Amino acid sequence: MKLRPTLRLAACLLLFAALPAAAALYKWTDEKGGTVYGDTPPPGVKAERVSANVAPPDPNAVQDMASKDAQIKKRQQERVEDQAKDQKAQADAKAKLDRCVQLRGRLQTLQSNAPLYKFDENGGKVYYDAAEREQAVAETVKAMNDLQCSSAAAG
């Protein structure tokens, strides 16, 4: 069985690798009055052995990191969604403004005394009479009210 000697060697290597971590740590005062730490104090100096134990690892550390990572990803996703909503709102506001400008221009044209016409199915011009003009004005004003366009002239 060649596996046993290999396991023994690996166990010995691990043991030797852990020895420096288990080495003693000393604290003493040098001739200038400064505090010094080391693994071997100089001869003739009163040294105090200090515990160099490291706190045990937090068993919830991995879970906490995963939770924080999920929170960060959630905030990033919310930020992306908020930006998309803002862009859509800006596009909608621009489209509304453009439509209001068009409606104001149409209303101005309808209220002028210029002759107005539309095309029939055959492509011929059919001029608006007074009733059609008033109906078109009413429809345009209603559309402006529905969009809540301001009554200021476009400009």
C-alpha cells in the first residue's frame, strides 16, 4: 500500500506548516523604553509571553457575504429599472409636448380664414364648410384638453 506513506508525509507536512502559527510570542521593553514584540526575547530582558490566538472564524460569514452580494445586485437592478422608467417618462413627456404643438398649430389653422380642404377616396379636394370647420375645432380642443396641453401659443 503506497497510499499510507503518502498520507503520513502529507500529515507531517501539515503539522510542520502549523508550527509557526503555534510559536510563542513575547513582549518586552527595549533600552529606549519602546515596546517590542518577537518570538525570542534577548537574554537578560524581562519578557512577558503574549497570547497570539486568532479569533475563530465567523460561521455566518459566508451567508452574510452572500446576503450582502444579493443586496448589492438588487440595488443595481433597481437603479437600472429606475433609469429605464426615467427615460420612458422623458420620452412620453417629449411625445406629449410634440403632439400639443401639432394640435395648437392645427387649431390655429382651423381658426384662420384660410380655405381648408381634405382629400376624398378618389384623391379629390373637398373643402370644409363652416359646420365641418367647427366640428374639427371642437375635436382639436377636446384632444388638447385630454392631453392637458397648456393654452399658451406654440413657439
